[in-house]
Amino acid sequence: MELRHLRYFIAVAEEGSLLQAAERRLHTAQPSLSRQIRDLELELGVKLLERKARGIELTAAGRIFLDHARLALMQIEVACEAARNTERPHKPGFRLGFLPGQEVIWLSETLRILREEASDVDVTITTKSSPELANALMQGEIDVALLRREVRTPGLDFRFLVKEPLVVILPSRHRLARHKTIRPEDICRENFISTARAAPVLKTMIEEYAAKVGIKLKQIYDAETLSGGMSLVASTGSFTLLPAYVQNALIPAVVARPLHGEVPTIDLVMGYNKSNTSPLLKKFLLRSGELAAGGPRVESSLRTLKDRNRRQKD
């Protein structure tokens, strides 16, 4: 797979038309573009686009791949810029940490604020679990992280960003996947995959939710990572509960469904080390309200999930 395949696919997805992408964005012939997209689909082994009378429509796999393709190109641009900077005079550096999948939502706005404060800033991006991000902040390895409000983190301060609803992650062929929403009494009959090793704060939220609605979860595995948890869900026919942002990183074998009734939420916060004296960090913190104001809300997360479910059923 080459970078041009990603650029071509993104252009077609955003234009909604092979012809318009070829003429407006890529300045190439449509047959050549169609061939490149077919080559990409053959390499991936999945269909990304459906040809319709009025253009193209992304498949479920295509929608997932689009998010990752955008992120991959963004990270490559950052990497290229970092490599070029080795031949330039010293520039201010800033190190960002994200939960896996959160970059798709927050990276663009974060970079905008940073570059408005320091146009020549050298940005480094890392993705880790929330406990790992908290430890990296305490060790001075990163400047800012988007994570959970971890406990026993001396020296760290947290600023609230958004409440994220929890959703049910099921195998795409599971009988409950046909439902628009999942009732608590339905999931208590199914085997549960925990992600406690990677997300202790999430574990606490799930335990509190189960106690509140009066169900007992039948845990059979404790995954080390969120992606590992989703793989176990797919391979064992079980389910797990995760924040709605994981819609940006679902593997093709699983689907996300909203919970019925009062939906539990988990806070996403911005963390930093209070002893960090970086001038750029101070400027960024002064504008952190813009990040919270521009971020997703619970309603939009749920609306996105419901829209995706409806498209999958159509």
C-alpha cells in the first residue's frame, strides 16, 4: 500500500464521486483513479465503496478505514516535519498524548491552537492507555495528555473536556446487534470482556453502572488493551462496554450499540504536570477552553452512533 492510495481514497470519500475527485482534487483520469481504488480494496480484502447512481457511498469498512487513513496521513505529515526540523535551527517542542482513537477527534483542533501560539513548534504525538499517559506526565515525558481522571497521580492537574457515553460492543453477527438499543437485562445474560488492565477508571464506571441498574456481569476475560478486548469480543461472541469514541477504531467484526435508558458516561480530561515550566504549555492551558468548547458532546456522539446503526440496517 502506498500513500497515494490513502490520498486517493480520502479524496473520493470526501467528494462523494470518483469523477469529481479525479477532476477537482487529483487532476487525473477517472479510469486511473477507479483502478487505484480497486487495487486498494484488493490489498485490504474488503470493499470500501459502493457505486450508486448519484455517486459513491462508503461501506461500513470504508467509514472505519477513512478515519484511520486521515489519521495516518496526519501522523506522516507530522513525522516529515519533524525529520525536516533536524536540519533547521532549534524549535520549541511539545509532546502530546492521546488514548488510542482519540486523535481522530482532538488532534486537529489541538494542533491549530499550538501552531497559532508557536508556528514553528515541533509536535510529538504518542498513544497509550490512560494509566500509561498519567505515568508519562508524572515522569515529564509528555506535556499534555487526553486521558481519564486517574487516581494516585501526585503533581498532576486535570481539566474537564467532555462526558463520553458508554456503548455496547458486540460481534456484528450477534443476535443483539439487530437491536437499536441494548437493555441492561439483555447484556447480563451474555459473557463480558473486561478491559480493566488498560482502563481502571472505566472498570469503576462499569461496576457502578451494573450496581445501579441491578445486573451482574459474567466476566470471562480481562483484556490488556481496548483493541485486544474488541478482538476477544469478536472471537468469543461476548460483549464489552467502552466509551463511544471507540467508534473511530472499531474492527470490522464488531459493532457498537447504545444502551437503553439512562446512559452511563465517563469523563475525558486534559492532564498536565503542574511542575512543567514550558512557556508553550502555559499558553496552551490559557486556551484550553477552546479545546473543550470545540470538542464532541454526549448528544453528538450518540447521534453519530445512531446514524451509523441506521446506515448499517438500510
